[in-house]
Amino acid sequence: MRLPSWILYASITALFLALADSFIKFASGRLSNSLGLLFYGFCTFASGLGWVAVQHFRGVPLSAQPLGILCALGVGISFSAVTVGLYLTFGAGAPISVASPFIRLGGLVVASLVGLTILGEPFSLRYAAGMLLIFLGLYLVVAR
């Protein structure tokens, strides 16, 4: 069975998500949450600016539709809120081995429901079994 081409990108993204959680846990209690968010925002801004500059020098045209702009702002607001939530969660003493799976799997369920209900993506028994396993996994991880 050949895996879809996006699996590589998703795997690398999952690695960086895990690194982000780990770095926030390591930073927790070593700087104020507001500074943590500021540093996150600076890195995000710098990488975005760099990407736009590279695209510009390669001659790739920049385009934006109003809905695209609103959704991109939603991404920024959402990831900023995630960062604040992670700092608060780990600052309150949550173990990364419990909090990170809870947050990530909980988010996966919500995103999956958006796919089903708003985007009209397909539902199947296999999908339902996977969701059931996620809920079972959440219970087993949290209810030690």
C-alpha cells in the first residue's frame, strides 16, 4: 500500500508540534507567559516575513482574497491562544505526558467534527472506530 504524499509533511509537522509542547514545558516557570507568547509571535512573524521575501525574490505573485485573509487571521489568533493555553496548562503543573495528548487528541476530535459537519467529508464505520479509540485513549491517559 502506497501512502499519500501528504503523510511526510504531516509527520514532520507532528514532530514540530511535539517539540513546541516540549519547549513550552521546559520554558514554563522560567519566563512569564506573556514573554513566551511574545517570543512565539516574533518567531512566527520572522519566519512569515522570510517566506514572503523568498517568494517575492523568486517572482511568485502574492495574492489574497478577503475570506483568505480572515481565515489566516483566525489561524494566527487560534495558534496564539493555543500557545497561551499551553503556557497556562504547563505553568499549572500539568505533566506533558498527560496534557499534551489530551490537548492534541481533543483538538483532533474537534477538527474532525468540523470536517464532517461543515466541510462534508465522508463518514464511515472505520472512521467511527478510530474516533472511539481516540476517546478510549483520552480516558486511559487522563484517568491514571
